[in-house]
Amino acid sequence: MEKTRNILGILVVICLLFFLPAVLGGAQRADRSAKASDVEKMEEKPATGISPDIRKVQYGGFSSQVMSIWKPKGVTGQTPALIYFHGGGFVWGTDENVPDEIVVLCLKEGVALVSADYRKIGEPDHVKYPAMMEDAARVVQTVRSRAAEWGIDGKRIALAGRSAGANM
């Protein structure tokens, strides 16, 4: 019992040291205007340098409702797919803002990668929560409905994301 209490106490101290500066305002807040230029750069070239096979497929009526698809080479038949939602605090990022490791691993393992953009807070359309969650559901529906067209097995689809995207 004493050992468990000591371990819990250490974990609490570590958490406080890690999170307390952010809670008290010590962490710097990202400048969103600077992020806009970063997003423009990301749109020009994917982070991996591996371009998507299918770019900017529209899945809804808003300009940010697009997805890009990387397909594994040399694979016959339908492949499983990973749908990835980027991070960015629901305020920035694009469908091509995917970590290199994910693109490379998916393609190496014969898995199609679908990376989706979604409506973000502060966009001209006055986006509010839960619009991005609705977009995530629509992405899954679109991928499943067009799976055969894209060589994807509609019954083997997994979801992943980073930060805000992981919440979707």
C-alpha cells in the first residue's frame, strides 16, 4: 500500500511539473497568423515528398472537406485502408499534413492511406463544434461508398489521428 502511494505521488509530481506551466499560462500560445503561412507551404508539398495518388477528393460542400489518398504500389486486389485525421487544434492543418512515418509504413505494409481535411473553427463558414466530428463521419461514409473505385476493402478500414484529429 505504501509503495503504491509513493508511486502515485511521484506520478502526480511529474504530471504537475509537465502540465503546470501550460495551465498557468507559462506555455507560449501559437501565433495563428504564422501558422497560416505554414499551412500554405504544406499544401504545396506533402511532408513526406511522396505525393498522394489521388488528391483533393471532395466529400462535402465546403472547400475544406477534401481528402487525399496514397495507394500502395504493386498490390493486387483490394487493400485495407487507414483514414488519418491531422492535428492542429481544430484551427489549422491540411489533408496532406501527415507524419512521414505513417505514409511510409502504410505503403510498405500494403495499406492505402486516406488523409482527410475538415472544417475548422474560425473559417469563414462560422464553423462550430461538432462540425469536424460530422466531417469525420462523412469521410468514413465516403471512403466506404467509393472503396471499390479506389481499390480499398470497405470492410477493413481503421481510423487514426494526431492531437485534435485523434479526437475524431
